[in-house]
Amino acid sequence: MESRVQSNRLDRNSILIAARRLFQRQGFESTTWKDLSDTLQAPEYELLRHFESLDDLLEAVWSE
């Protein structure tokens, strides 16, 4: 499981790592912002500062 990420230290790479793991484990269609927020222990608005939508996040995961 991912370690706690302070919201002021939340970075794009941390989100990508967590998203990749969640997408692999439960699938893209079943993954929500809340799932990511819970995994990273950060508020959803912090995630949305980096990505406008889950589709944008998926594209970034696949681009890496």
C-alpha cells in the first residue's frame, strides 16, 4: 500500500504511481477520485490541481 502523502507534497508522479496501481487492480472504469484520494490520503481537490479528469489521468499513465 502507498504511504501517506502530505497534501502540500502531493506531486504528479505520486498520483501517477497510485493511479497505475489502482487501474491495474480494479480497472479504470471502477476507479474513482475518491479511491485515489483515499489511497494517497489527500483531498480530491489536490488531485484535480494536477489532472482535470480521470481520462486525462489515464492518458498520463499510459504515456509514461
